[in-house]
Amino acid sequence: MLRWLARRFAQIIPTLIVLSVLIFGLQQLMPGDPALILAGEERGDPMVLAQIRAELRLDRPLPEQYLNWIGNVLVGDFGFSWRIREPVAKLILQKLPVTFQLASMAFIIAVLIGVPAGILSATRRDTPTDWIANGIALFGISMPNFWLGIMMILLFSVELGWLPPSGYVSLTEDFWESIATTIMPAFVLGTGVAGVLMRHTRAAMLGALAQDYVRTARAKGVAERVVVWKHALRNALIPVVTLGTIEFGRLLAGAVLTEQIFTIPGFGKLIVDAVFNRDYPVVQGVVLATALIFVALSLVADLLYMAVNPRMRQA
Amino acid sequence: MVLAIDDLTVEFATDRGTLRAVDGVSLAVASGKTLAVVGESGSGKSVTALATMGLLPGSARIGGRIVLDGEPLTPERQRALRGGAMAMIFQEPMTSLNPAFTAGEQVAEALRIHRNLPPRAAFDAAIAMLERVRIPDAARRARQYPHQFSGGMRQRVMIAIALACAPRLLLADEPTTALDVTVQAQILALLDTLKRETGTAVVLITHDLGVVADHADDVAVMYAGRVVERAPAARLFAQPEHPYTVGLLGAVPKLAGGAGRLASIAGTVPDMRNPPAGCRFAPRCPFAISRCIAEQPPLIPITADHATACWRAPLSQILEAA
């Protein structure tokens, strides 16, 4: 187990090196000169531009800029935002809890809808229940988030006035108000993931219910409800757990559009603003942090996979 | 009689018409006895066992009567007795155990359901049960998962599950087919011992006549969904009366016989969606006469405990004359 963990960590290092090069390199391909944007009104003055470039070390060769950045990151210094004049690490730590709250709520909604719907449609295969569940799943997967978001705002905020249309209140400030500001975007994000989870749970359950050990359980006198929810589900969840962890990672990284619509000040909004303003240290920091979260989650997925699958434990 | 099956029929609706997998089967087993049900795959042996347990899919149409300990088995009674008064073990020990639970938990579950034991006591009883099926170091093995057991050991766990609640009836569907020969002998010897200890009636489904000779008291030979011959085991081997049984016995490889080719019965099992009108074995039978093709023979008693479904019975006289 310890050797496995050590090997797993050793695999992470080259992944991160390649990722950091990609993040740095791709950003150089973005059109627009950050010095021009930062210069503002004085963008016509070559002296000012040169000064900004020297200050931000944009006049240095790219490999030097990269090594400089990555060297600081290794000691925990993600640099300063050029625009907001704040440490990038501080910005990330400010926004991360917001996005994390949103992603967690979305994920809980997705699991609560997707897993039971998948089980139901597998146990009632080829009945109207199955067809309806599949139809809803397809709807959830294929519906654009921005459209569903706008429709929900129209209904619950504009028409009914039940929920605030936008904005964010943190959990520590006012718990219920915080839930009220995030429930709609969480639902919008959750429905898509619910559809994916439902389809995979259904397929895994159909596979598990056809196994010999299910017949053994029935022969033992196990009630049908227990056969489904214990004997079959326990095995069907093994692939679903792995998938769920990856989907959670996507929720953490991919809420850009939904955060814009509901003006939630999370990761998505931070990165969009940074890209538009050519705020390279913020872009690099946020993308790297997202990548780190993904790498960590894939490690969690492997650990969970071992926890639910006894066959993996002594490997 | 612990189990009495009377005129059982099982039909499945298929895309190409109704398939009658079991057609008027009657069987009986007494306490402490082993009835071997012998036949090729597709002869209806497993379906008969699954019908007894109530484990056939909902689409199956079942007719006739199954009586356990004097009371007819209704679907409700089957649900209540399954795993308790009647139990079943299956052919594939590698896949019949749930990979996500320990061996001990899987044995304990039966005890929790039918004996209402609390989890702790059920697990202790499960360890005792694993000891009874001769699993060495049972207390430690009870905490291990199926993938940590060999095929033979898994089948022992299956037997422990089946016998945990001291069933009156055990249905063993090819319990040793997937195991290698030495392990087969151990498992069958174990079943014999446990049967003697508990007085359980055993229905042993097999296609292996060697197993029948060593472990069965009575034999029912099935062909194409029907019982074609029924006799005490010793008598069946000494004096088979149905041409199909004669063929099967001819198909048993004899170790002493040397390098001869295996005997086999010409032809194949009929399509059960569209069986022959007369005796179902007639198309493959070397003794068939015109009556065999026109009319289906019932089970005809030859002696008090020996019956055969053949118009040419007693066949032993024809064989002797030849």
C-alpha cells in the first residue's frame, strides 16, 4: 500500500512539469500585449511600455520567464496579479471556497438524482419508468447550462420572486442566504452531471443484476430490495465512484459560464476576468491550481476505488 | 418425502414460439437421501431445480405441484423458505459469491435472515459453519474476500451458505463440474458427510455418471424436459431399461478400457420449441419402432422402484436376446 502510494506520487511529478510548461506556453500564444493593456491611457508612449515590460520582466527570454515563475511556485509564491495588485495565492484562496461550495452542492444534487434514477431504470428496465428516466437524463445532459440558468432566473427570481437572481453570500456570513444564492447555479450544474451518473449507474446495475452472485443472494432468501440496494449496488458503484470523482473535478474547473450568469465570484469568474485583462500570473496560477485539484482528485478516485473494491486492496 | 414434484411443467415465451423446458416431470426425495438428476444440458434439470426454489424469471409459466414437507410450495412460501428450509448451490463457484463482501458476511447473511441472529452472533455462527465445511483457519478466512479463495474453497463457502440454516432440502446444481477431479471428490464426500449429519434430502444435478454411481441413492434420467427413467442407482447401472440410459452408460469412459474412442449417442437433442410428436428420443433411438414416432410413452413401472418411459420396455430382454 505504501509502495503503491509512493509510486503514484512519483507519477504525479512528470505530469505536473508537463502541465506547467503547457500552461505557460499556451498563454504566450494568446493575442494581445499585456504591457499595452496595463499602460492604459499612456499606451502610446514607448518609454512607459518599456518600463512596464522591464518591471514585469516581460523583456527577458521565455525560458527564463518560465523558470522564474515555476521556481517561485515551488516555494509557494504564485506571484502578484498585475492588475489587482494582490498575491495570486490570496485570490485563489478567496475564490476557491466559493467554487468548492458550488461544486459540492451541484455534486450532491447530481448524486441524489442520478444514482437512484439509474438504479430505478435498471430494475424497471424496458418499462415506462425506464423510458422516462432515460428521457430526463438525456434532457439533463444535452440542455445548455446558460439556457437553463436563464430560464430558472426568469421563473424563480423574476416571476415568483423566491430566490435572488444573482450575487453571492458566503456560508459563514449567513448560511441560509448562502444556500439561496447558490441553489440555482448548483442545480444547473448538477443536472448535467446527474444525467451522466444516471446513465452509468444504470449500465453498471444492469451488469451487476445479471451476475451469478445476485442469484445466490436470492437463493439465500435475501429480500429483493436488499438484493438490489446491497448486493448489486455495492458492485455497480465501483465504476460509478471513479466517474463521480472525475465529474466533481470538472465541476470545480468548469463552472465558468454558470458563474458568469449568476455572478458568483468563484474560480470561473476569476479566470475569465484574468484572461480578458491579460493578467498572466492570475491565469497561470488559476489554471495550475485547477490542474493540481484534478491530479489530487484522480488520486482520491484511485483510493476510493480501492476502498470499494476488495480485489484491488492487496495490489 | 421431503420433496415431491408432481407433473411439473415450465414454459418460456420466446421470439420463435413457446419453449416447454420441463414437460410433466415428477420426482421425490426422502430425508437423508440423494436423488441424482442426470441428463444433457438443456434436458430441464436446472430449470426443475430453479422452479422448486422459485428462482425462475417472472416470464416463466409454471404448472403442476411442488410439495415440500407435505405442504405445496406457493410463491410466498418459496420466498420465506428459500435459504432456510430449502437451499441451492450452483455450478460456478468462481462467480456465485459476491466479490464485495467477505466470506463470513455472506454466510452470516443467511443466518441473520432465517435465524434472526444479531450481526455479531451470526458472524460467529458463520465461522463455525465454515469450520464444518472444513475450511482451515476459518476465523481468519471468514474475514477474507472471495478472490482470496481457490475454486474448491469457494464452493465450500457456497455449501456453508446453503447449509447454514440446516435446510430440509438441498438442491445441488452441478456443484463440482467447474472443479478439478481431486477437489470434486472432496466436495462430494463433504456433501455426503453433512447430509448424514443433518438428514437433509439432496437433489444432485449432474451429467457425470461417475458421480451418480458413488453418491446417489436414486437416479432420475431426464431427456428433453421429461423423466425417461427412474431407479435406485445400483439397479440403473446394472440394468438400464431406457435406450437413452443405455446410450449414456455406453458413453461413460472406463479407465480399464484403454485407448478406445468414447462412445456417443448419434444425433442431437430436439428443438424444444417444436418437439417430436412421439417419444422425444425416437429420432436418435436404435430401438425405435413406428409406435415410438407416433405416440409419447408414459413412465411404465417395471418393478416397484424402477420405471422407464419406453414402448419397448423391458429393454433388458431385447438386449439379452441380441
